[in-house]
Amino acid sequence: MEYFTDHLLFELVYEDILFEHLEFIRIDHICDVCYITLKNVITSAVYTFEQNKIKSLRKKFYRYPQNSKKKKNHIAVSH
């Protein structure tokens, strides 16, 4: 589970179709079938995949979190 939650983007091959720029949403277990839900960060499309039909899943690169707790100062400091 920790593999998915590091603000990473993934590339996935599902039934010979390539999906890119995916962000982890959640994992569900329904009737002995494991489903992984991912969201495309570019198109905002949400996909749910059956785990046993995923042919390849790999980390692409780190993505910084959107909601940073660090306060931002948008006004330039004048000297």
C-alpha cells in the first residue's frame, strides 16, 4: 500500500492498453476480486482496473502534492 501513496504518477498496461499519468486513488476488494482505482491527472478521468488483468505497473515520477500546508507569500518583498 505504501507503494501507491507517495504522490507518484504511474504508467499501467491493462489488457494491452497503455494508461499514463495516473495517480493512486484507492484499492477495493469485492467478492474476492481486487480493484485498483487510479485517476489521470491531465484529463481527470478516473479508471478502475482489476488487479489480475494488469500486465504492467510502474512508477513514472514524483508529483508534488497540490495542497501544501506551507503558507505562500504572493507579494514581492520591497526593499
